[in-house]
Amino acid sequence: MAATSLVQVRVEPEIKIQVENLFRSIGLDTASAIRLFFIQSLEYNGIPFPIRRNSVKKENFCAQGKYKGLYSTEKFLKQKRADRELE
């Protein structure tokens, strides 16, 4: 087995629970999702998604507001696409 390093992150308990549920719904555990983020960061030679100023209200970012209950990735992406079309 290859040598590994420990990475620790502090995050609010509510976000941790929500993200664990999200990852579980797509067949991942949190450690695997973080590994994927690291690997994709190396592939992109940077953050593997756009970084923007607060274009989404904070309550929506935390899976609340109009996105609450959209735990299916497909449903979430469909709603996000619809929102972009309205802009």
C-alpha cells in the first residue's frame, strides 16, 4: 500500500452532515470525494470549478432556501440550469 498523509479540515457540523449525505447519495464517502477534488485540482492545475464572488445567497449555498431538499445531483443541476436561464 502506498504511503498516505492525514488531512484534517474544520467545518460547521451542519455542512458536514449535508455534504456526507450528498456524497453518499452519489456513492462516495467524504474521504473519496476529497481525494477526487485533489486529483482534479492537479489535472486542472488549479481549482477544478469556477470561483466567483458571492453570486449565490449564503442560505442557498448551504442547501437551504429554494435548493433545500435537492439532494439528488441531477435535480440540483436541473434547478441550477433553470436559474441560469432566468438570469
